[in-house]
Amino acid sequence: MSRPIDDVKNWMNMFRWIVKLIRDECQIDEARLTRAAALETDIGLSAEEIEEVIGTIAESFTMRFPDGTLDEVLKLEELCMLASWIKGYYKGPEFISAEFEARCRSVNPAMAA
């Protein structure tokens, strides 16, 4: 389900947008949604819920996350940085592997090389 993205202009706006998405869609207390929070262990999201969040981000921002995203992204901040990078709001995240970077670029042709 797509959500409005008009206010998202940089990675900080993206982080806030993702926090609101998780808060609203997964009924997670916003106090638990800190940058360093692990999606599964600290926030308590199931793999299915994380997939739904990623799907909503992808649909809302017209981007694609490659297979294996959950192997690369463990924390809320990492999800935000990855989404921001794919959308062009952030430099390449240091935590992703070169192979995963190539997969992101291959499924998102609009990304600058």
C-alpha cells in the first residue's frame, strides 16, 4: 500500500517517514523506533512485517529492493540509509557489500552509476 511521500526530501525525512510507517502499520511504540534498534530483536518485527514495510517503501518511492535485503539490513537506521541511497538522498551506505550494491543497481536502473 503506497503512502504519501511529499515531505521526504532527504535521509532524515526518510527516517521519520519509515518510523511513522512502522508505528502506524505495525502498532509499534515510537519510543522503540530508534536509529540503532534492530528490526527483529529490538523492535520486535517478524520477517513478514519487515517484508511488508520494505514493500510499502518500495511502492511508495517507486524503487525495488533486491532479494537478500534482509541479509544486509538489520537495523532501522540501515533500512533508512539503504532506502535513501536507492532514492538518491544519501551516499552509498558503508555496511552493504559490493555484491549487494550491484544487485540494488541492477533492479533500480534509475540509480546513478
